[in-house]
Amino acid sequence: MITASIALLIVVWAVNFIAGKIALRSFPALALASFRVVLAGIVMIPAYLFCSRLPAFAEAADARRKGFTLRDLWIFLYLGFFGVTVNQICFTIGLHYTSVSHASVIVGMGPIYTLALAALMRLETATRRKAVGMAIALAGIVIMASEKGLSANSPSLLGDAIVMTGSIGFAMYVVLGKRVAGKYDTLTMTAFNHFAGALIVLPLVIQQARMMSRAEEWRAIPGSGWTALLYMAIFSSAIAYVFYFWLLRYLEASQLSAFSYLLPMLATILGIIWLGEKGSWFQVLGSILALGGLYWIESGRSR
């Protein structure tokens, strides 16, 4: 179950790069980013009310009956800020200025930040083996994009910086979420984090919707744009986060984040197929190193 969930999570997030590029053809970057966050929060309302009635989510039903304290609401607020608002908005806006392959490399650096933050907060030990494995994998994802992303014709540094900010925000979300993952069930954690993120972004959504209405941009949005937006909000946000927090209850923070090293490889392949981006032997070599670094980390863990 854990292996299948990780595989599904990586596929969903890899496709999210493609969906983002498609949606950005129809929506302004800031509007798309804010719409995605609020729509994900709206989708989580009926999902939470329905699923909490099922026997499989009995913990969520118990939590709802007991209610939440101000401390609980504060936890949901800062987790929603880092993991939903900062991560998703920065990713979407940054993707507007850079390529899929380059953005995936920057997102692939997330485990570096996660391990550093987890070590600073004494949630796990930063061993030499982990550091070596991540260094090998990092070298791989850098090589994957070296032909374009690290050349003189590299994408905008602004887009790179924005995507990296979102990656750091998600790393903070992972580490802080790990501290309370045992306190809340998966459904409650995911739903209320998205509720908080949606509330934070709601004023921005209203402002962006008014601007698009004045410019009469709504009618020009094709079906592919709406489909991509729905995918980003429902699958890569709400559903993927449920899987992620369920996995956090059984895995170390950096152990789970290390699998994001697979994202550059898969996202690059999908970019070649769907968006016509060109591949290279640099990307093949980088993929091998990324997988090798991941194996090095996982092979050193005890059962």
C-alpha cells in the first residue's frame, strides 16, 4: 500500500507540471494560482463531510464531534500557509516564467531543505549516508537540466527563485506536519489545511476574478484550461495531500521527500510527450544518478 501510494503520488505531481503549463495558456499566472488554492479548499468541504461518515475515517468523525481548540486552528493555519498557500502559489507563478524540466529540477531539491529543517528541529538524524545519497541525486537532477537550465540561455532567474520559494515552503510544511501527523488523522489534516489556505487566498481570488471580468477574459478560456485547473485543484492538491499525510504517519520526512527526486525524470518525459520539449543524454544520465542516490538512501535504512 505504501509503495503504490508513493508511485501514485509521484505520477499525479509529475502530470501537475504539464497541467500547469496548459492552464497558464488560458489564465493569468496569479489568477490561476489563487483559483487553484480556493477551488481545492471548496472541493475538500463535501469530501470531508462525506468521508468522515465512513467507517474507514472514524478518527475524522471523532475529531469533528470533539471540536477543535484555538491551538488546533493555529496549527491548521500555519500549515495551510506554508503547504498550500506558499507552495502552490509560488509553484504556479514560477512555472509561468520557466520550463517544466527546469522547474522540476528546482522542486527536486526539496529533500535537501526537508532534511536540513528536520535535523534543525531534531525530528531525525542527518547521517553521512543520507547526505551522500542526496548529493548524488542532486547531482543527477542538475545534470538533467544542464543542457538548457544551466546554460547561458537559462530560463528567467525570477521564475527559478519563485519556484524555489514554493519548494522551501513545502519543505517547511512537511517538517512541521510531521510533528503533528500523529495527533490528527489524514482526512482532518488535509481538509483543514486546505480550508485555511483557501481563506488566506480568498481576497486575492475576488480581486483577480473582478479583473478578469472587466477584461472579459472568462469567455476566452477553452475547455482544456478549465480541465487543467480542475486537475491541479482536485488531484494534485486535495487528493495528493491526503496520500502525502497518510504516508507521513509511517515514513520519516526526508525519506518521503526523497522520492521527489523521481519527479524531474517523469516530468521531463511527460514534457517531451505533451509539450514537445526536447530530451537529451544529459537527462538520461541525470535520471540514472537520481535513482542511484535514492537507492543509496533507502538501502541504508533498517526495516
